[in-house]
Amino acid sequence: MTHPFTGKFCVLTLLLSCSASVFAAFNSREYHTKAVACPAIDRVLNQSVNITIDYVDVNPSAKTTILMVHGWPSLWSSWGKQIEHFKGDYRLIAIDVRGFGGSSHPSDIQSSSTLADITGDLTCVLEHAGVASAVCMGHDWGSVTCYEAARRRPDVFSAVIGVTVPYVPFAQPYQPIEAVAAVIPTLSYQVYFADNTSKAIAELNTDIRRTLRGTLRSFASPPPAAFLRSQDNFMAAWDGVVIPPIPFFTLEEEDCFVERFSRQCFDHTLMFYTNGNRYGTWKSAHDQGNFTIPQPVLSILPLEDPVADWVATAKAFNVSAYMPQLTTKTMKGAHWPHMEFPDVFNAIVDEWLAGLEAKGTRRGVSDEL
């Protein structure tokens, strides 16, 4: 799918963006990306297609593998501070989710990327890497993806680390996004993404750097109060404001992030929000009728996220009833705690993984094909 002005602004962004620097805190250029062709379905064309998933594979000789799944709008390199911290002890596989950066997507974004489809991408990557079982660590929509992947494929995903967004089981009746936004007004932007997808993509692509800067904010450098609350636009709350750089990146990191994101711009990144994919995900999971995740789960919830009160959300959905081995930790920070306060975040994960090892509950995480 193409959108007005998309190509022109993508090229402009690429020309203005990336300058490598040895002084960058995390230099993504030092990491070689691999690519694997994975089967997918284009439900508009009603045919099977192949898409390419890009990933980095760090420390492949380590016994335990952690699969890192980013959210929106992000890339594999958003895990940079975790890669630097954990790479000595774990095998780390960090992907560009389909439609982001170097990973392609079916031509249809409305109904061809349910969480079941994306789970297939994760298992495809692991098979290509020769990994039989892994801990799935996801942030934002990556967290939602890891929970669903663990629910669907407990034979592959031995444990889950869900960051920011808690598990929301699909046991309840389907809720259109309009109904959800009526309860949580800061999710109003998702109505815009769902009901006016092409318009939203064109807006987001107008200035890639500005869109990313406006979205990736911290508690200390927050967005305007009106941000996320409109059903008609995404960036208007920032009108007339010079948006500061992304607070948890160096300028060099931001340059490289913008460059890689601009490979496809936002053209295929809104698949999480479309009505067809939301309903398809719900129906597939709901029809299966099993909403329990028996594996060990670490849920890390930030306390100052402007998007939602995730602690209250987890309580409202009684998530502990569906996850008998759930550990919940809260920490300071807004929507991106692993980037905003990486030392705190990494320490929480370190302690939890050590506890699993001590209990002998990391079943299968060191298995390789």
C-alpha cells in the first residue's frame, strides 16, 4: 500500500538522518542482521506469501536464549541497553517485527497480521537460528505478542518477560476499540489508527523523526497532556512545539534509529491497531478457549505511563488467575522503562532469571535444534 508523499519524505529522512559515531552509547551498526523468509498469508489476495524477517543474533554459543520483541513504534535496536547488559550470559535474538525496519509485510495491513500470524514469525526466526526453546521478552505490543506466543506455543516459549503492557486474556467478549477508548481516553489515538489507517500513515510519515520524537518520551520529558487523546489525528498536540530529541538516545543513536525506521516508514506498522487484525486475533484465541499461560512470567509495569495505568489494568483483568507462575514488578518510568531506566530494569530481569535457574524452572530454554 502506498500513501501520498510517503516516498518523498522517506527519501528526505534517509538523506538527513544517520551519521555513524564510535561515541554512541549503543552502536547498532556493530551488529550484523540476518534475514529469514517466513510464510505469511495475504487475506485480501487470499494467497500464501513469503515475508522477510530481519534479526540480530548475539552470543549464539550461550545456553539460554532470550527472544526480544519490540512494540510500536520501534525496532530491534530499542533493546540496545539490554543487549549490552545481557550479551555475556545469554543468547539474544532481537527482531524487527514484520513491517518495521528491515522486515517486510504482506501488502494487506488490515487483516493479514493477527497475533497468531506474528507468533508464526517468531517461531520461524527461532527455527532459522536453530533454537528449540526461548524466553520471550517483549515491550508494548511486543509484550502482547509474547503473551500470545507463550499461550499458543508453550512447547517453544518456556517463559515470558512482559514489559509495560500486562496480559489481557481474550476470554471476554470482543470489544471494538471505540468502546475501549471510551473507558481509557488516552487510547483514543487507536480509534484514529483503526478507522482512518491510510490517513494516519500519511500523517505519521510526514516527518519520521518528529513522529518518533513525539512518541518516544520519558517521565522527565513528557508529551503534552492532549497527546494520544484525539480520534482525528496523532501529532496535533505537538503543533507549534519544537520537540526535543528522544531523551534516552544519544543523537547518534537517534540518527540510526530514524534511518532504519525510514526503510519502510510507517507504511505497514499500524497492523496492531486495525479492526480486522484485532478481531482476527480475538476470534482465533477466543475460539481456542484456553487462556492460561502456565509458564513462568515476569510482568514489569511502569508507574508513570501516560498511556494507561497498567497496574490497575492488570487487576481489572485478574491476570494472576490466568498465570499461576506470575511475578509482577513495578518500577519508575513512563512507557519505555527499559530504555528510560535500564539499570533498574536490567536488575529486575537479572534477579528473576537467577531465581528461575535456582528453582530449575527454565524448562527447555537451553535446548537447541
